[in-house]
Amino acid sequence: MHINFKKYLTVFIGLVGLIVLVSGCGTDDSNDESVQSNTEENTEVTLDSEMGDVTISLPVERVIAPYHEDALLALGITPVAKWAIGTSIQDYLETELGDLPSIEWNLPLEQVLSHEPDLIILENNLESYEGTYEDYNKIASTYVMTEETTTSWRNQIETFGTLFGKENEAEQVLNDYDAKVAEASEKINEALGEETVAAIWVAGEQFFLFEHNRHSAIVLYSELGINQPDLVTELGDAELQWNPLSIEKLSELDADHVFLLATEGEPGIEILENSAVWQSTPAAESGNIYRINDPSNWTNRGLIASEQTIDDLLGELID
């Protein structure tokens, strides 16, 4: 009896071990299927575009999104080429894009092909490009932004977050930006009170006063709540083209603070310095003229551009 009991015990232990082994194998198979299922779920994404619903294969490794590199970089994505008009580029992004080759603004097909993209992102106005949607789509998957996305960098970040499977990152960077705006707004409004601020882009011998909704002016007036001078209010909404103002017209600028945006050597700066009309404006008389030598973030729209504009404001207005 004793021998038989030991034999039965051995058989029982063996059976238990076999059950555990089979159960463990079943669990591994289940995990593999789960991983495979998750991978399959992330192999493509379908979203609305100017051309209707578009399905993009994931992951995207090589992307071209001319003039919208700001939104890509905000999500930690580096394109394979950067927007340019001849030698003109978005200087404020050069810290991240300095080593990249440029691609002409109208996207010549040969240039696009040479960069071997697997995703091309275009604005809704396709007439500005050399090729057609079909031309670009033959080179790589092509996503055409809607008008709402083209004109809103916030929408771009959300859309690009979906395109690249970075929805959480998109939400985080937008939340971080809103927090930066709230903190900066409190500091600036405490320092300025009811005082007004204006921004003037000096290019050559021409002077362009920012309308209330022109590029970075949105940051000043709409987001930070800074008061605008009467002349800015008088200009109304920004038109597509910049309209220069004469020095005589600028003499009406009653802003308490003025940001002069000009690269080194712009002759317009010397013209202002030698102008008795300009020197008699409130900001000039009180010494509240601030030179910004890189206008590029002020003359663009984007999360990074807006953050740099806020930093410029804080650096000059807050002691």
C-alpha cells in the first residue's frame, strides 16, 4: 500500500504540473494575441481631411509639412525637410531645424520625391502648390488639412497628434501652453495695468503695425489680455497682405509700449531714430521702445512661435 500511495502521489503531482504548464502556455498565447491585436489597431488611422476621409498607415517615419513644422516640433516630430522661399526660412525654428535641407514653398515634385517621404501634409488651398493632390499622393500618402486646421495651430497639433499616434502628447503640450499663458497674463497685467502695447515690424524702409489679429498680436491682445492702442483698433481686422504705414501715420500711435521687430541693419530703424515725429510718440518719449532682432516668431503662428513671443514680452516688460 505504501508503494502504491507513493506512485499515485507522483502521478498526481505530474498531472498538476502538466495542468499548470498548459495553463501557462494558454496565458502566453492570450498575451501574444493581445499584443498582436494592439499592434494591428495601431497600423493605420482614418480621419477627416479637405479631400474627405483619408486613411494613413502607421507608423509615419518621414514627413513633409511645409510651413507647419512648428506643430510637428511641438509634438517632438522632426520633418525630413523645412519650408523655404529661396533663402528665407522660419528662423525661429532653426535651433531644431538648422541641419535640415530646405524645400521650396510650392513643393516642386522633384524636390518632394528626392526626400522620400511616407507622408505629405498640405494646406487646404492646393492651388499654391506646383503639383496636384493626385501627383503628391503617387509619391506618398497625402493629407490635406481642412481650412479650420490650416488656419489654427491648435487644430494642427490635435490633428497631427492623431496622424502620428500622439494624442496624449498633443493634449499635454496644449495644456502646458495654456498654463504658460495664464501665468504670463497675470504677471504682465500686474505690471502694465491699463497701459497699451503695440508691435511694429520694420522691413527695409517700411513699417508694418500689427493689427489686433495679425500673427503674434493674437497672443498680445486675445490671449494675454493686453490693451491695444487706438491706432491698432482703428486698423480693424488684418487683410491678407501687409499694409505699410508712413511715419506721419505712426505719429498717431499713442501706445505706452512699442516692440520694434527688425533684423540687424534694417534702414527703417535709423529712419525712426532720426525722426522727430516718431521721437515725440508716448512710448519713445518715455523710453518704452523694445528692439527684437528676430521678428520671425512674431510674424508666424504656432505654439513655439507664441511661446517665444510670450518670452520676449516677459523679458522686456517684467523687471
